[in-house]
Amino acid sequence: TTMSLEFSWVPPTPRAGVGAPTRYIVRCEPQLEGIDTSALVNQSATQLTATVMGLFSGVTYSCSVAAMNDRGEGDRAAPLLGTTLETAPTGEPQNFDITPGDDGATSRELTFFWGLPPPTQRNGVITSYTISCSPDTETLPLVETTLPGERGLTVGGF
């Protein structure tokens, strides 16, 4: 889903001198700079599946499972990558700024600059930005859409 990942596993092979698992611990670490909150699910030994909830939309997580018994937590399984589904961004672009053209107050040109929304509010890959502006409240706005990597746009004709 947009905020959860589901996992399943098989129990570890029994070994002499090691007690049977009493619990399983599933841990998911986000793989996006700016998000450092890991998620943890504690399952009973009879449950061989887990749904890790409370994750961020559109983020890839590295998840692993470990068996646990009275002696502690065992080795973690090799991590798997899972990505939650994307949704529309919930955060606005940061550091939005408008600069008039080169000839100052008489310029008929504006340049817009902005940064990415905060990592936890992007909800996936930003594919474009839409700039809407109007010279007054009675004129229909001029709408421009940018390409994915752009964070600046110059608009003329005002």
C-alpha cells in the first residue's frame, strides 16, 4: 500500500542447543536521505507474515527479519528492498522565490526558483512542477509546467 509493506518468511532450520523461536522481529530502514525513522514489527512465533505499517509513501525500505528466543535475537536474514506505493506530494516546494528580469521594475519577465518538498512529504518521485501566475486578479493565470529535474523557470509577457 502507500504506507505499508507485507513480508513472509520460513522459520529457521532447527539447530542443536538453540531453542525454538518465540518471536520474529521485522525491521525496515528507509533508503532516502532525510528520513531516519526505522519501523519495527514484533510477531509471535506462529506468525510467519508481517505487515509493516506507518511507512512513508513512495520510499524504498531495506527490510530484514530475525528469529528471537529466550537467549536473544538471532542473525538477521539478508535484507530485501520494498517500496511503498506513491501518492501525490503532501508538502510544498521549499525556498520558493521570484526574481524580476534584468531590467528591474520595467521588466516583463519573472524567474521562479524552488527546492524539493521535504523528504517525508514527497511521497514518491517528483515528475514535474506547475507554476501558475497572473498579472492581476482579473486575468486568467498563466500556467507553466516544468520537467522533472528543473527547479527554475523564466516566464515573460507580463
